[in-house]
Amino acid sequence: MLVVTIGGSPSQRSRTGLLLDRAGHWLEQRGIERVHFDIHQFDPADLLLARFDSPAIRHLADQVSRADGLIVGTPVYKASFSGALKVLLDLLPERALSHKVVLPIATGGTPTHMLAVDYALKPVLAALKAQETLHGVFATDNQIQYGEPPTFDDQLLLRLQEALEYFAAALARRPAPIDPKLLNDRLINAHWSI
């Protein structure tokens, strides 16, 4: 099983990144392969000029196509998710999330930003044809403290663990996509009766 995590924070060090790292370690401890992408891994010109043929963008699209699910992390600014994340998602193919389970994770200054996931991020994930977008995890800034190691509010960790358990269960129950060649063969060679 493969999960792609995508970090959408424009800051090199962010609470969103810390939460994604925590989720990634949880997955890895359960034998789920994880590939992480962060917007800092992409040339800003590739993002802003929509260079679909960029090797880094093609690599992301390839990994997303292979993935069983995605965890998308973003800070919330001015009642919406990160603009840099939006630009990156815009470079994925139209049906990139077809047959995929997606868990959104967001951080923000206050709980009033919580609805940004439902009203801003989830419609974009739906436009990319996500099979199932789960209830996300939202954390306020005071629930994650920088440090070595970082510290997390106990209630936040409980919500994150519950969301990850649900995510893993959703990955396990999702139907495998049918190979288009096999489907075509079945249609051509089927015995029809009326």
C-alpha cells in the first residue's frame, strides 16, 4: 500500500509539516509505504508558469497515480488553504485522485479557520475525482509546539490517531480499479442473452 503526503506550507518549518510528519510515522509503523512531497521541492517557476512537463511535476503525478491514498496538509490563511498548494494541485491531471482516499490535515491560528477545509480544499479534491475525502484533522497553533522533539496537545493526537485509523481502514476497503484492457476484453468476449 502506498500513501503520498503533500505539504502545502510556504514556511520551511511549519506546524502543518510537523503534523504531516507525525501522520507519516504512524503510517510507516504500520507497514504502509509513504512518499512525501513538499511545495519547497518544486521550482517556483514550474508552479507559477504551470509547467506540466517539468520532471518534478511529472514525478509527483506518477507517484500520485500509483498511490492508494493521499494525506494533504495545509495551513489556513484568510479563510482558505495555501495558494501554493492550490497551484501544485492544479498541475495534477484532471482525474488524478480517482480511486483514491484522501485525508486532509490543516492548521490555523484559531478554530474559526476550521471550515476552510470543507469550503475551500474539499471542492478542489472533489474536482480531481477523489473517490473518498475523509473528515479532516484541524489543529490550532497552540496545539503544536516547536521543539526537539515537537509537542502535541493530547486531544489533537487522539483526533489524529482516530483519523489515521479510519484512513487505513478506508484504504483497505477500497475496491481495486479494473484494468481498462481487462474491462474491454470482458465486454468484447462476454456472452450476452436477452
